[in-house]
Amino acid sequence: MIGLLARAIAAAKSLKAGAAVSKALGGARFAGTKLAEKLGPNFAKAFPKEINGVPLPGRGIVGSVLPDVGFGVMSGMMQPGDLGDKLIAGGTDMVLGAGMTGGLRGVLGARPGTALSNTIEMGGGMASGLVSYPAAEQLLRIKGGGQSPYDKLQTEQYAAMEQQIKDDLYAQMMAGNRTPYIQDPFLSANGLG
């Protein structure tokens, strides 16, 4: 509870500092309802609303694609395997995420910033996560000759377990046990076996 309060105070201070910087620079107005204005002058300068009086509708599109790119990067970072495996997993997540949310908004005619657009962004993002993982797994299996990086890890772990069992049996037989058996680790750790 104290940690959450400390984070809230730190966030309030950073928003206050952002407002002061914005006011000192004479840049974008900080108090408003749009996310870009709440984030401060640098974000507003990077994605302007208009240039020479001509509105830029792409600002909302860029803002809706950024989460898909971020989650794609995280998906690629968490994927085991080589760089190719990471690029396949992250790229699939990015493309399907941006494509599904953008496609749904286009089909339904939702303009960025509306309640329908926000709902599509949240629901489409979750749906794309459910679709992109199996699609990326299939692409990774094609690349890996029938095994994804997770399948390869599982095969390696099973081989290590099998070798450990063989080593334990051999050690018991060499110790003079006539019938080799494997002790249950839980029972032996508790003095029961």
C-alpha cells in the first residue's frame, strides 16, 4: 500500500514538472483530455495534431500501433532460441496485432479516440495475442524442422532426465544392490524411504 502511494506521489510530481516545462517553453498546452498533452511537450512535438492548419489523422494511428510494436518486442525478447526465432515471434505478434486492430477499426469505421476505437483496441489486442502465438509456433516449427524452440527445450530436458535415471540405476547396481530401484526424492528427503 505504501509503495503504491509513493508511486502515485512520484507520478504527480512528474506531471507537475512536465506542466512546468511545457509552460516555460511555451509549447503544447498540458491540461487537456488527450494522452499526448498529458505526456508532455516532447510527445506532442513528435506527433503534432496539425501542420500549417492541416489536420493529421495519422497521430491516432501511430498511437494505436505503438502498443502492438511494444508487445511484439517483448514477445520476441521472451522467445527462446536464436535471433531468427525471436524475430519470427516478435514480428508475428506485431503484424497480427496492428493488422487486427487496424482492420477492425477500418471495417467498423471507428475514428481514433472514440469509445468504439478504444474498445476495438483493447479487444483486438487481446484477440491478436491469442491468434499470434499459435501462428508464430507454426512458423517456428517450419523453421526448426518440425520442432519449435520450446519443443527443443523439452526434448533436451527429457534426455537429461533419462540420463540421470540411467546413472542412478548404474550407481545402485555397482554399489551391490541386487534389484536396482530409484528412491523417491520426497520420501528420502523426509527420511521415509
